[in-house]
Amino acid sequence: PLSQLRRRGVKKAVKAGVQVVEETDFAVFWQLLEANLMARYQTKPVHSLQEIMLLKSRSPHNIRLFSAYCGSEIVGGTVLYIDGAVVKTQYISASEAGRHIGALDFLFSSLLDRFAAEGYRYFDFGTSNFKTSDDLHTSLIFQKEGFGGRAVCYDTYQYDL
């Protein structure tokens, strides 16, 4: 179940009139994503806008964008990779206004309900470790556990060939 904190975020988003839409044009979300990644982490997305659009064109049912809007303003979104029984987040971002009104809480609550109803078994929020080490990023895991997620340890093996 959602944590009390996430449920409060969902209520704030509903009160603010946030709506979730699926989109095929990634440009507006990509601007938000790039700005956030640069401001917060001094980095860029792994894929450029052109690269993600090319991948989307090659796998239109497997790469999907869901955005959260408050009126006509994008306040958050996520790019999902979907295959078999798994829905995996690849990119997640929210504007300052979106963070204030719980846009991602509403977005993920909606998506968890939607994909569960469609028969998907797993919703993968991705890794929760720092990019520079295997250390657990506690604020990331806290957010994911707030949606009912649980950590899974991945073993890594190296073989000399």
C-alpha cells in the first residue's frame, strides 16, 4: 500500500487538478528532465531527445511517456520501458511546482493502478544506489518504498574470458 506521505501527495495533486496523460511527443518532458538533471546533479539524460524518439519509433508499445499536467503546464512525468510482465521507469522528473503539489505521487499512484489492472506483475522503479558507488541512496529508496516498492539485491558477477 501507499505510505501516508504518498497518499497525502495524491490528495494534494487531486485538489490542484493534476491530470495524467500519455504522450508520444517527448520534447516538453525532455526540457523539464534536462533542466532538472543539470540543476540538481550537473548531468544529462543517458539518451538525447533524438535518441529516445528513435527508440520510441522502433518500439512504440514498449517505450511510453506519461506526463502530469496542472492546467496546461507540465509538472512531472516518467518514461517507461515495458516488456512482458514488467513496467520499468527509465526517467522521472518533476518541476518545482510539481514537487510542491504531489504530481509524482499522483502520477505513480495512477500508473500503479493502471498497469496492475492491465495484468502487469512488476513495476520496477529502477536502482536506488548512487551512480558512483553501490551505496544505497536512502532518499531514493524512501520514495520508492512509499509506493509499496521493496528493494531487491542484484548480484554482479565478473568472469575472465
